[in-house]
Amino acid sequence: MKDQVLRVLLIEDTQSEADLTRFYLSRANSMRYDLTHVSALKPAVEHLYDNEAPDIILLDLHLPDCEGLGGFERLRQLVPDVPVIILTNFMDDELAITAVREGAQDYLIKKEVDTALLSKSIRYAIERQKADAALRESEERYALAVAGASEGIWDWNIKTGGAYFSPRWQALLGLSQESISADIDQWFDRVHPDDLSPLHAAIKAHFQNVEAHFEYEHRLRHEEGEYRWMLVRGQAICDAEGNCYRMAGSMADITERKRAEDQLLHDALHDGLTDLPNRTLFMDRLAQAIRFYRRDGSKQYAVLYFDIDRFKNVNDSLGHSVGDGLLVGIARRLETILRPSDTLARLSGDEFAILLTQVASADSATQVVKRIHQLLSKQFVFQGHAIYPSVSVGIAMAAEQYDSPEQVLRDADLAMYRAKSLDRQGQAVVFDAHMHASAVQRLRLETDMRRAIDRREFVIHYQPIVSLQTGQVLSFEALLRWQHPQRGLVSPNEFIGVAEETGMISQLSWWVLKTAAEQTRRWQRLIPNNEHLGISVNVTGALFRNEQMADKLLLLLEECDLSPRYMHLEITERSFMDHQDAVLAELDKLKSAGVQLHVDDFGTGYSSLSYLKRYSYDTLKIDRSFIRDVTRMGDASAIVQAIVSLGQDLKMNIVAEGVENAEQVQLLRKMDCPEAQGYWFSRPLTQEKAHKVLSCPLRLN
């Protein structure tokens, strides 16, 4: 500050005193001064208008044109940021106090002034003025921040209970300045009753560790009556003994954020279509029910697991919008029969589950199932379509062996599939231990099957289809067998169902088609008089739903060099009754190429003569159940004769399955049945043995 030159305006009407002041300032070593002297207030004002404001003003209170503090007040109006020191010959304590209160930086008696005192007073005045300016700037900045902040500001005097709440704080709660007092209870009295004790506990914890920043979410009552979520942040100040005496911070309205969080949580735990609890929430509540039951065996529960019978047909025939509407409609109906403590959930697709709590017995659970069936027996109408859905229900009751919800749901699922396997739809089955053992055995079978494919344990046996006129083998039926390394030869009745459920049936079917086609072509070439030998292969309806199935099969036959007319595809009645247009188009393509289509097990299902005529099936295979009783000349004999006549009228070939004795052969020949197969002629043969029977006709009698 020594090199700094301070501009000083001296207002003094006595020249000798002005000279003395100049002398004092000239002797100062700590700083240099540039002094301007005027003898009255008016020239001082003019100087201030015409020149840059000085760094400090030295003012005499008794001037020719002004007396007392009037001149000081005028200067304060004109240059409020310039410090003023009063120099006077009159010692008046009251006047001195008033001058300092009004903003004078100092009040000096002229006869007491010397160089040191005057320099010290000027330096102090300038430093204080800078500090006051910085304080005013800080206060203005704080005021602007408070006014412009989206958060409300609060300041709490912990000792007195007084508080300051910014206008924004009040606005967040719909308050006005007239309706609120400077009291902390204005805050605490509005806290939701459930949040008040936790809030006090959080504040108390902050007082014990003020180094940590305070942050807490709670609900406050808005002036309109609703509770809104607020996020409060703050910091407490404590004395040396650790007693907190002040705390201040901010408050923000986070209601919309909390609503969004609640919605996200709801969406994460509920199904988007039906708004029912989803699998995650259901499993959580089931886990809770298991814990309650393990602590108290009287708190039994039951899980009902079910899906909608033939729901896929609804989607395929009426569209997914109708299917979705049906799911929502079923959910709304089921909700009406449940207690608040029960849980209805949509697990996936058309699968639902119900958790029943406080269930007395399995009978109580089955009573709920009855109400479900009654509820769903009433029609649903969507887009003009009436739908009568049914559900097959599996029930799993509380048991000590259950440690996890997955185990309970697994057993309820097993029971549901047992219910589906019953003859009628809309059944209910309660899980028992035998079902689990069967499921484990089934899983082991599935695992062994997958290994069997890799290890090539599957083989084909060939059963001859014989002419009832000549005994000649006209074709073979390719029958899949499993040569199990431990169990020996496994019947397809044990594994075909598993193959269809797991999707392995497609891989196996294509393998059978290729292997049988190659072998048939080999026989046609090697054995005389067998150039027209055919091969019949059972195919599942699922195979036809594969895109470009016909093209794939025709390419396979071309690679095997087997004419399509020697490939006979055997399809059950149930399969062709379920054909859709796309599937039927594949059949048309195969038929046009020469592949023969046989209806297997004819007479055991719902026959549609229109389908037989439309798709010109080549052969009807009479089911063995009719052949078994054909010699008794009863209904079975009449049915067989009717099927043979039907085939003749439709120009279709007929094959009788399951022929086991000469009497059956003779009767079938009298009925003019052209072909047959069965144990009377030959059991299914290995490739080597089948090769031998092609060399000579089989016996007819």
C-alpha cells in the first residue's frame, strides 16, 4: 500500500487547519496522498460531479454553507461508496455516535489529530469500506441466489426455535408470507405422521456427526391438503462443546420423481398387459408365505397354477388382440373371487398362478378352483366373437420339504400338466410325490435322448406291408427304435411324447426320412423284382409347420435318388384335422410331386370326409383296434367293411393294421381289403432281416 496514491478530498473552510492537515498527510511514510481542498460543501459537490470519485473524504462539520450532519448526508447520497471521516473542533459524544451510526467511518477532534492518527484512521476507513462493499456484494449475491433458486432455503436457530423460510420454501407448500411465522414448527407441524419420528431421528444423528452432510426425504402437507415429497439438505453448526446452535439448508419438491420411481417399481413387479403381479413379485410373496409356514405350521398356503386350454387357437384364429383381451378379461374376473391376502399373478403368456394364504386344506383350494371354473364358464365376447375358455389347474399345498418358491411352482406346474393329460379339459389335480418322481424320470429320459442322438443309438426297424392277394411285400413302415446301452430296445411309446414336447421330434423325423429313403433305394437296386418298393414314415403335424418343408423333403428324395411316389407319409387324423392353410399348402406341393399321403389310425378320431376328398389322400390305414375284433362279426366288422367300401368309392388304397392271425387275413380278403401289416406276417425287422424277406412272398394262411 506504500506505493499506492490515495485521492483525498478535504472539505475545510479554515485555511490554516487545511494546511495543517496537508502537513500531517505529507509526513506519512506508509502511503502517499493526492489532496484536493475545497472550503465549502457546494464546491465539493461540483468537484464530485466533474471528477472521478476520491478514495476518501475528510469533512469539517461547520462550513459556511452547511452546518452539522447535513453536509455528510448530502455526500452519502452523492457518493455512497466513498468513506467519510469527520474532522471537527467540537467534542460532542451524541453527535459522534449519530455520525458513526449514519455511516461515517470515524469522528476525529482536530486538536488531537497528528500524522499517525490521521493515517491510521484513513487506512482503517478504506479497509472497512472495502469490507462493507464485499459484505454488501455477498448479501446481494445470496439474496439473488435465494430468489432465483428452485429450492427453498431455510435457516433454523436451534436454541430459540426461530426459523427463516425463503419465499421459495413457502411457495413449495402453497404458503404466503402473511400466513407463516418465523418458527421451526411451521415445518415440523406439516410433516406426515409416519415421517415425523424418522425425521427427528435423522436430525439428531446429524447433530452427533456434523461433518456428514444432512440429507433426508419426507412428506410435507401442502396448503391444499395433499402431502408432497420433499428432499431436505442441510448442515448444522456446533460450539466447542459440541452443542449445535444453528442449522441451515435447502428443500426441493421431489414428488414427481417419487411418482416416477413408484411407477418404475410398479412396472418392474407387474405385468404390462393385465397389471397383475408378475413372476418376480409372485415369487417374492410365495417366499414370504414359505417363511411364515416354516415358523408356524398353521399358516398353510396353496399355489394354483394354470393356463388357458387351447389358447393358441384363439390367437391363431381370432388374432392376438382378441387373445390379449381374453387375458385381461380373465384377470379382471379372477380378481373378484380373491381375498386381499391372496395374490393373482400372470407369469407368462397365458400362464397364471394364485397364491392362497391361510388355507385350511386341499379341499379349500379345490373349492377356489371350482369358483374359477364357474367364473370362466360364462362367455367372453370380443369383437363379436363369443369365447368360453377353460383352464387346467395344478395345485401345490404347503409342505415341509419346500425351501424355495421355485420348488412349489415346479410341483404346481407338474400337477397342471397331469391335469392337462386327463381326457376332459378344465380339470384340477393336487400334486403328490409320485408326480415328482415321474418328472425326474422324464427329465432323465430327455437327457438320455439328447445323448442318444449324439451317440447314434436310434435305429430303424422295418415292418412289411403285404399284398393280401399275393403275399408280396409292397412296402415297409419305418419304425423308430432306441437301442439304449443299459435298458436295451426302448419302445417309441416311452420317448416319442418327450421328443414332441422338447422339439427333438423334428431332428429325429428328418433322420428317419433320410435313412429310410436311402435304404429303400438301395433295396430297389439290389433285390430283383423290388424296383417299386415303397417306404412309409410316420410324420408329426409339427413337421409341416416348418417353412418350406415340402421343398426340403423333395430335395432330400432327389439326393437319395428315390422317386417321390415311393415315399409314403403317414399322418394321423388329429394332425390333418388341425392343418392350417400354410400346412395344407405344403401338402398340396408334396402331393403334386408324387409323394403319397396316408391317413394313419383311421377311424379313431373325428373323421372329416371333406378333408379326405379335398386333399386326395392315397391310403387309409384301419386302426388295429378294429382289426382285433373284426372276426366277431359285430360293430368292428361292420366298421372295417365300411372303411374298405369308402376307400373303394374314393379310389383310395386300404391297409389293415395289427393283423395277428389267419382268420383275420381270410376275412379281410373276403372284404377285398388290398393290403395289411401285422405280427401274422412279420414283426418289425432290423435292416438285415428285412433284406431277407424281400426275396420271397410272406405267408397268407
